[in-house]
Amino acid sequence: MTTATHIPATDDTTPVPFALTPAADQVLADQPAARPRVILEERDLGPKVPVVYVAQSGRHYIGWNPALITRAKIETFINIYIAASGEYVEISPAMDEALRHIDAMRTADASPASIAFADYIEQRVIETGDPNAVFALVADCLNLVQARERGTWTITTTDGQTVTGYLPSWAEADPSEKDLDPARLPLQLADLAHVARFDGAPLRVFSPGYEGFKGGVFEEAVFAATLDVHPYDDEPVRRQPTVNLEVVQDHWIENLGPDELADVIAKVRAQMDRLDDVHARLVQARAEWQARA
């Protein structure tokens, strides 16, 4: 993170073009506790032309104010934001090129979905400062979408072998790969899996073996689940979709089919009914204790 010294202290009253949104002025005046982040760059376009990106509600605005503002006022404006948020990021040439590319995406497709997608990419570029990594991730996501539309995955090897298979619509990743070493193909297929993950419910639990760390109290997810299929597995049951249920960390009920999962759900639901009764008895016991103890 850079500092305000990127704009030298000056009393220069020479007018310069200044990029600023009216919304930023309003936020500065009305919401001093929630000022947006400012990102500043000075470009060599004849005289230095400051360009300010203002992040507000997740959207980065580039607003061109035709009014001419002095360097001293720019310094004051930036320092106010730095003092309020502590955030100040200098835009690299690569980031600038990425932001221009994102703007071109908005111009090419002004549909709400496309604009929202462009806004998300822009936000990630600004937050990470690594446009190449963000665009690589976007490319992977688009490839997955296209693979899902095709409904197939494909692995090719350097000696010309091609293996394809069905890609479920619910799979979180596309196992397709190009130019694989042929020697690795059997292992690649043996490990191939289509997976969808479902978060568990967070609960605070006590583990006696860890009392020296945080008093042995941790937050653990209970009843997390995965829906997965392993097309080339040695076990026939795993070659069709099943659910693996993680009751608590590292304790699994594996390879559940529809009937087996329904049985687990029924047993857990019955236990929850018992806990409802336990809860009612706890409320009664507390009332009696407070009245007589």
C-alpha cells in the first residue's frame, strides 16, 4: 500500500482535469464515517492528469468532472479519504489496461447480467491487484460454463489419445485437460471425480484433547455433505452419484444412495424432535430452579 506522498504537498493552484463522481462529493459531505476507497494514478498525458477511481457500494465509478480542480485541492481530497479509510492503491499499467478492457466489455454488452459480471471482475481486479490471475480465473469459469453446456469433458494426451465423458450440470469443476502425458492417463482417470459440496451447520464444540488451545472449544461444521461420482472407480457403488455425509470433522457416512440418505435424514429429524422435548424440559427446569433454588 502506498501513501499520500504519491501526491507531493503543494500550494500549486494550476488547474488540472480531475476525475471525480458527484456521488463521491455527496458521500464525503453526508457520510463521513463511510467514505469509499479512492484509488489514484497520475498519467503522463502532457501535464499530469490524476484519475481517481471511487469504490462505492461495490461499484467502481470513473466520473469525469469537467470542472478544473487545483493540485492542492486534489491533495486535500485524497488525504481526507486516506485519513478516513487508510486505503490507497496506486494503479499499475497492467491494472489500467485491465480496467479499460472491462469498460470495453460493458460497452459491448449493456445487459444487466453482463454489466454485473463486468462489475464483479473489476472489483476483483482492484482488490487483488493481479488482473492476470483474475482473468485466468474468469477464463476457467467460462470454460466450465461452456463444458456444462456441451455436457462433456475431454482429456487428450500428447500421443493423440482422447477420452471423453459426461459432465454433470451440478459438477463444480471441469476435469478436461490437454496434452497430458500418456503415462499419467490411467492415474488421471482413476482419480477423476465430479463433486458438488454443501456446507454444514457451524456449532461450537468442546474437545478434551485440545484444552490447552482456546480451552478446547472450537467451531465445527456438522452434517456437511458432498454429492459426487467417480466414473472410473474400482467400487461399482462409487461409479454412480452418491452422497458422503460428514457428521463432524473427519467422521463420515459414505456412499449413501437415495434410500440410505433418506434413512439418515429420518433418524436425524427424529433426534431433533427429541431435542425439542429436551428443550421444553430445560425451560421448565430453569423456571423451577429460579423459583426454588
